[in-house]
Amino acid sequence: MIRPDVRAFHDAATFTITYVVSDPVTRQAAIIDSVLDFDPASGRTSTASADNVVDCVEKNGLEVVWILETHVHADHLSAAPYLQERLGGTAAIGAHVTRVQETFKPIFNLKDLATDGSQFGHRFAEGDTFSIGELDARVIATPGHTPACMTYVIGDAAFVGDTLFMPDYGTARCDFPGGSAAQLYDSIQKILSLPDDTRLFMCHDYKAPGRDEFAWETTVAEQRANNVHINDTVSKDEFVRTREGRDAELGMPKLILPSLQINLRAGQLPSPEDNDVRYLKIPLDTV
């Protein structure tokens, strides 16, 4: 099995980790969970985080063939269109993105939003396979956090999105529309059935209390032994009870409203209105 090269880019503002995953032989690469910088106070976007990814790709002579999203993010904007314009590649997400689009289209009254997932160049289903150069990759559907969550297994590495955090921090929330703690438990079992030495890469890290440094790489064995929410000693009923109890106490992510409106469109910003200004909506007393 070819071991992919994995380069990580930590976005401090959103606690997100973007990955450039490449085949050391052919130099083909995928970008996973990119970030478009957004200041909610001013409404301004910038590409500083994405430009770091572009620099890495160009300096290492990589050819981007995929721009992958693990799910429709509610905590940061995707930079997929910008990266595709700069570097090429096919933008892809899980096939059940249609369920997320159908759920949020009426909430934001997005009359022009197609809900067939066609904004993305490719929609993956459970068990699909693809390649990055000579790297074999496959897709595991891992819903629970959202209905469209996917894990990408590339060589000896798995990119788990928001299903799992580092062992000392636990698991993702399940209280968004279409989320399910029971479903998340089952999804995580799929991940934990991978070989013990499989490298697992998180989409976020928030530094658990007592830990000084950010971290985003662990293994199946470490998660099975030490995850504070879900490990080999935790039953499904116990996990669901704990997860739902924690979720009931959580506030909404601060970027959920802008993020969803952009990420449902595969990262495309809304079209300018007749004054050449783009706008995002804030539904009142709804979400």
C-alpha cells in the first residue's frame, strides 16, 4: 500500500484543518476541507488560508485532481471555487448533500438553489472508489453529524470530517437538522473497524482542557482505547444518552448562517444584486 503524503493547514479562526493529500510517485493530489477566510463583523472575505494551500501545491509540483468536502460545513466557508480556479480538480461531496440542500433551501428562501447536488462536480455514494495518482481511495458514508458526512480512506489514512475529534475531545454534535446520535455511533464503528494503525485525520481541533498544543492526527487504535465519548467500553445507548445530553447545552456555531448559504452552493458566493453587492441572509427566530 502506498502511503500518502499528508500536509495539514490549521486555520486558527475556525479551528479547521485543511489537508493536501498527495501520491509521492505521481505527485497527484487532493485538497480536503478548504477554508475561505470570512470576517463576520465586516462581511469581508479573503483568500489568505487558501493561498497557503496554493503555495504548497505549487512549490511541491503537485497536480490537484480532487477538491473534497467531508460534509456541508456549518463553521467555515469553503474555498473550493477559488482553489479550483487556481489549481483545477473536481469538487466532490457525499451524494446526500441533496438532503441538506432540501432542508435549508426554505429556511433561507434560496429560490435559485438547485437541490440535486449539481453544484458539485461529483457526488460520492457509500463504497465508491477513486484514485489520486497511484493511491487507491474509497468512500465510507458516515452520517450522524449531518446526513451527507463522508470519510475518505486514502491509502493508510482516513479523513473523518466531523465524526471524531482527538481522543481527549470526543465526537461531533448531532443536533443539526438531519443529525442523529445513534447514526453517528454506527458511522464511527465503521471507522473504528479499519486497521488499528490507520492514520485518522480530524477536520477540527479545539484543544481539550489540559492540552497545550493543537493536534489533528491519531489512529484507530488510539481512538478505540481512549476516546472520551466513544471507545471499546461504551455502549450505543450510553453514547446516545451522553451525546444528546451534551448537544442540548450547545449554542449554534457563530458562522453557521453564512457558512450554510455558501457551502450548499459548493462554495460559490451569492450572485451580486443590481447594485453589484453580494448579500447573505440572516433568518430571524428560525434556526
